[in-house]
Amino acid sequence: MNKQSESISKNDGSLGSILGKMKSFAGKKGSNKEKKEKRTLKEWRGWKNLSLAGRISMVLFISMLLVFVVMNYFLIKVAGRSFEKINSEYLSTTTSLNVERAKKSITLAENTAKAITDHLEEMYKEKDTESPSEPSALKDSILLTPHRAFEEHYILDSVWEMIRHDEHIIGAGVFFEPNAFQSDVPEYAMYLGRDNGDENKRFFKFLDYKFYGDGAEEYYTKVSKEKKSHVVDPFVSSITGETIFVLVVPILHQDEFKGAVVVDLNITMFNSLGKDDSGENAKTFFDVINHDGKFVYSSNPEAVGKNIAEYVGEDVFKNTIQSEFDKREVFHVKDKFRVRYFSPLSIAGTDWYVQSAMQIKTYNAAKIQLLYTLSFAELLIYIVIQIIIFIIIRRALNPLGELAKESDKIADGNFSIAISYPYQDEIGRLIKSFGHIIERLTYVVSDLQGKLGAFSLGDFSVEINEDENYKGDFHPILLSLQEISRGLNSALKDVQGSSAEVSNSAGQVSSMAQRISAGTSKQASSISELSETMQGISEQIHHTTKQAEKAQELGGLSGNHVETSNQKMLDMQGAMQDITEKSKEIGKIIKTIDDIAFQTNILSLNAAIEAARAGEAGKGFAVVADEVGNLAKKSQEAAQNTSILIEETIEAVQKGAKFTEETATALNSVSQSTEQVNNLILEISRASEEESEGINKISKVVEEISAVVQENSATAEESAATSQELSAQANMMNDLVDSFKLR
């Protein structure tokens, strides 16, 4: 019984663990569902509610935008450098070309002046011994030697050829110191130019020394002192009225200053560099600047005569521009308004600089235009590409949208889906895998439906084996099913065995209760017979007492009626023997009651043991068995008390018999004293009274025994009814368990 209880408790534990796992699994599903709902709510927030195509397009949009920005940055950087290089080369080349253009006229002037000075030096090397005989072409009053007249014509022709071949050379002169051309000619100087601008007609005139010498012209004074060629900054010519700059080349002989070749160059020669009447708003400037920064020429007429320091600042001019002038190299300077390129222009030992300046916005115009053009073109291309990408991505990801819709059907429990995709790319593999998932889910759901349906019908006989379709996270479900099947199968088997044992125990208890009921019925019958016997004994003793009283009353007449008394004594002796026999029968009945009480006690112990085996179902019967045992003990005690009283009664009867015998003897010995007979009759009367009291006590005890027996009989009947109910419940449990199919 204890082992069976342990088995049931173990199965209860296994069922509890199975139910606990099922609740845990359901709880996990519930918590997972709640988490999924929270996660779904979060996904609908922000940009996560965009479609996958939208998110991919957005990522591509941002990525490509960054790429385009970086690419544009580097492209514009490279293009800017290229344009800057182009502009730099343009300005540098333009500046160099302008230098070459400017040098065209200057070089002619320099070469002609150099040729004249070289020729005159050769002239001075030769001694002129001839006499003046030829009038000068410049002035008739001056007579020249033939050699000097030749030199005069040479100079005039050379200077004219120079003037005639270059429109920018306005005029030129050869100025001599006093007596330097011919020893007897104190003043000699000539100046040639075009006659009224006619390139084919010249004019020349003689100049007095006072016109240029003795400090009249600074450039002449300077060259006479320094004996070096130089250029005079532009000024308005007193002869032509035009703005000119002058090339001054000394005429030397053995380092003696003899005069100077002076060439007047029109400042308009620099117009070939470029000219713009826009003034300060001009996009490009072309200038000629002397070493001090003064504008010798500028395409901006407003700048002529000004200093470049006014435009770039004194510090920039001194620390940057003028310091670069000393290097006599091409260089450039960039300020916040313009980019300036400088190239040295050396004229007869004087350094001027040709400047090509361009506004920053003009300098960067091509780069900015490229920036705008590229930006617009790339933006247009970028938008077109994004639209194309979005359309392609949207069309490519459209099957995923269909897959999402079908997934919603699966979430609603509908596994009847159909998705077709002709390609074997990643989406195709995904859809194929999705189909495999649906097949697996369909199989698992169908299999679970079959197994759980069998469980619901009470069929636990099917063995749940390993299934390859239960893989991964599906495998714990299969393990749980196997554990549930094993646990329920084992528990139901144990319940079936326990119900069978309870049914058997209930049958035994019912049989014992019926036997107890039969025994108590027999006890009741025996007690009834005992009561009737005791009643007869009581009546007999009462009759004996009356007879003794009568005998006492007739004691005085005993003598006369000795024979009658003797006969009565004999009758009384017979009655005493009957009492003795009845008392023995009562003893036997009491012995039977004691045996029945002993057997009842044993049966109650067996019933208590069987009730303990029946567990909870036998607790009520155990109480009944305890009550039956208690009643059996009481019956046994009452029987023992009754036995003691009966023994005492027998002893009293035996005494009465002895007395009767003695009385009989006395009656036979009638000769003895009547007084002695009367005394004996008195003793008999007393003994009868004692017997009567004993019989009354015995009657009370028998009544108590009868009550106990009746109570035992009722309890036995209740025990029988309870055991029958327990047997019926056990049979019902057997029927329920038999409805399950077990392995």
C-alpha cells in the first residue's frame, strides 16, 4: 500500500512537472507575443515604418550623396587646381608675351641706339684731318668735314629707318656734348621724327645745346654723369605733345662721355598688352610698373601715375612685390581682389615689370561655372539614378512584399500560401526556404493535431518516436510530447492499479463488514436468549424466595407436613439443579459473546489496515473500523463482567443446592429440631434474595450488552454501505481508466 502511494505521488510529481512545463511554454509564448507586439509598435515609429525599398533607397541616396559630395569636392578641387593652373599659365604666358610685345619696339630702339653708339665709337677711333667743306644737313651754317658729313647722313638714315619701321618710336635724337661731334662745331644735336605722322616723310631739326644740356633735361644730365643707359619714366613730350618714355644710351669713347642717343617711345606701344575702358571694374589689367611701383602704363587709364601700393597695400608691396622685383624673375601675388603676375622687362639696364592682373571672381569664374555646371549635371544625374535605383529596388523587392503578406496569413494560422519567383537569386532562395518552412510547419501542426487528438480521445498507446521534421526549436516540442505521453501513460497505469487495489480492498472491507453485521446479529440473538433465560432464572429465584417465605411461615407446621416439605425440598433441589444447568448455559453464551467480541476486534483491526491501504478513499471506513473495534472491546469487557457475575450466581446456586440438600437431609431427619429447619429456611430465603439481586445485576449487564450489540450491528451496516460506495467509486475509476488506451 505504501509503495502504491509512493508511485502515485511520483506520478503526481511528473504530471505536475509536465503541467508546469506546459504553463511555462504557454507563458513563454505569451511573453514572446507581448515582446513581439511591443517590438511591432516600436518598428512603426520613426523611419522604420518605411518600406524596405524606401530604406534601401534612402541609404543609397545618402551614401551616393556622400560619394557625390566627396567626388565633387575632389573633382572641384582637382578641376580648380587645373583651372588655376590654366589661369596661372594663361596669365604667366600672357605676361611673358606682353614682355615680348613690349620688347619688340624697345629692342629695335636699343639695337639701333647700340649700332649708332658703336659706329660713333669707331668714328672717334679714326682721326679726322680733313677740312670742313660740306654744309650740315641739319643746319647750313655748319660746315662738316666729308667724313663727318658721311657720319651725319649715316646717323640720319639709321635713326629714320628705326622710326619708319616701328610706329611706336615717335622720334629719336643724337645729342652731342660741345665740340664732341666735330672739334670746330661747338653745338651739334639732331632730332628726327615723322612729318605730321607720315610714315614715309621725315622731319629733322637741329637742337641747341641749351635745349638738353646744362641741366635742361634730367635724363641727359643723368646719363652724362652715370654714363649708363637708362629709361626715363613717361612724360608729355614738348616736341610732339604725346606721352612718351625715353630710352637714353650714352655715347662713350674711352669712357669719355661724348653725348647720348635718345629714343622717344610712345606709351601707346603698351596698348598691345591690352586695354579696357571699364576702369576699376575691368576683369583683366595689363600694366607696366617701374621698380618703385609706379604705373608706367596701365590698361586702366585711372591707374597711370599711381603706385601699386595703393591697391595692394604698402606692406605687401615692400615685403612681397618689391622684394621679388630684385630677383628679376617671373612671380605672382594673390590678394583678396586680384591675382597679379609680374615679369621683368629690362630696357637698357632699367628694370620695369609687366603685370597681368585678373579679378578673383574672373580668375575663379571658370571654376565656379564648372562647379555650377557639374553640380547641376550631377544633381540631375543623381536624381535620375535615384529614381532608376528606387524603381529597380522596388521591383526587385516586390516579391518580399508579397512574402510579407503571406507571412501575415501564416501569423493568422493560414498555411495555404503560394508564391512564385522565377529567379534563383537571394530572394529566390529566401522564398524557397520560406516554402520549406511552411512545409515543416504544416507537417508539425498536422502531426501535433493528430497526436493531441489521440490524447483527447484517451489514446496514449501510440509510441512517439524521434522525427527528423522536429529539428532545432521544434525538437523541444517533440521532447515535451514524449514526456507528456510517458508521464500520463505511467500516471494512468498507476491510477488503474491503485483503483483496482482500492476496489479489492473495498470488497474485502464490505465482506468483513457483512461478517461483522452477521456476527452482531448472532450476538443480538444470543443476548436475547440470554435475557430470556435470565428472566426465567429471575422468576425461578423469585418463586424460590416465595417458597422459602412460605416454608418459613409453615416452619411451625413442618412437623405435621414433613412429608410434604420433604417433597418440596426435592422439587427445590430439582429447581436448583435446573438453575445450575441454566447458569452453565449462560456461561457458554457469555463465552460465545466473548469469542464474537474477540473476532469482531480482529475484524476491526483488519478493516483498519485495509482502510489505511485504501488511502484517502478509506479514511471514512477507518473511522468506522475504529468504532467497531471500540464496541468489540466494550462487548468483551461486558461479557467478562457478565461471566464473573454468572460465576458468582452459580456459586450462590451451588450454595442454595447445598442448602437444599441439607434441608432435604433435615427434612429426612424430621426428628431434628423444627427450629433448625426454620433457620435453614431463613438462610435459604436470604440466599434467594442474594440470588435475586445477582440476577438483577446480570439482567442490567445483559441489557447493556444488547445495546452495544445493537450499536455494533448499526455500525457494521454503515461500514457495509460505506464499503459498497467505495467499491462503486473504485469501479467507476476503473471504468474511466479503462477508457484510456495505454502502452
